[in-house]
Amino acid sequence: MVTTTSTPVEQQVTPENRVVLKGVSWSTFKALLADVGDDRAWRIAYDRGVLEIRMPLEEHEEPKRLIESFVEAIVDELEIELRSLGSLTIEREDLTRAVEPDSCFYIQNEYLVRGRNINLPNDPPPDLAIESDYTNSSVNKDAIYAAIGVPELWRYRRQSLQVYQLVEGKYEKCDRSLAFPFLPVAEIPGFIEQSRTIGQRSAVRLFRQRIREILQSQK
């Protein structure tokens, strides 16, 4: 655990408005979040004294929002519940680690956290986290997610969606989703690209139809 009382030092500033600070104690990190409140545009990742503050770009946000809509379409077609929590701050003080995904969901464990304020480690972590990686992170987010125990991670980058499952404390790339084993993961980037010409909602409707066809074929 980092227990420094020194003033955080700016380590790196990049053109995409990402700032990295070193020597940030957990108490300082929490005080910063409390001071600025929930109404902020930037997101954080914190790993044992290293704090990254990132301002999302348009190139991050559009694919992320479409993937959120795709996940919602899937659960609607399956007629199951979902708790969508966006960029929820997923944190473990005992691990001195925290991260705000581009989006996260409770799917398999939705019934355990329905209507509750999430309190890790008493509650399970989200079942699925989404990262839209237009730029590289300065901290190892995979290690943070793995330490916290998020079982599934999707990374969208350069018109490709990669799915990772947590296996013995580390992420392994997989060809199918843990939450949605039937999902044709490789097709998702195509729907995102289609949205650029036909519109976002039209792309979502096409995706929903595709899921409906797959589910009907399995009956």
C-alpha cells in the first residue's frame, strides 16, 4: 500500500488530455473525487499510488455508446435483466486500486446488486466491463480489472472487438463472450462501422434483428 504524504507530481501530459500523477495516496485520491463530485467528464484509473486522469474523446464515446445499446438489445431479446452502470468507479481500498470503465454491466449477478449501492468487496464486481481504446492508457488497466475480479472485459480498438476472460487471475483472449456465448463477437465492429452511414439507431435495429435470428435458429 502506498503511504506517501508528498505532493503528487505531474508525470505525463499527452495531447488527448490525459494526465498522470505519481505519489498519490489513497486518501488524497478519495479526497479529490469527493471534492469534484460525480458531475465530471473525466475518468480515472488508480493503481497503488499512480493516478491517471483522462478526458474521453469523441472517438472513445461513439463506439462505447453503440456497444452499450448492443448489450441492451441482447438482454431484451433474451428477456433477462441487466444493470447498466456506465463509468461506475470500481474500487478496492484494500488493494489500493480503482478504475472507471467506459461502461460496465451486471448480468449474471444482477439479482445480487439490484437496487443496491455497490460496495466492493462485499458485493461482486461487474460481470462485464467495456473499454473503447482510441488511445493507450498510461497504467495497466487489465491488472486493475484482474485484481478487482471483473470476469469479462471487452476492448474495442481500431475497428476490432477483443474479448477477454479472467482465468486464474489473468485475462485470456477468447473467441466468445462469457455472458453471451452465442454472440458473434467478430460481427460487432461491422455494425459500428455501418452506423457511420445508416445512423446509430438503424445499426442497433439491424444488430437486434441479427440476434433475434441467432436465437431463433437455436430453438
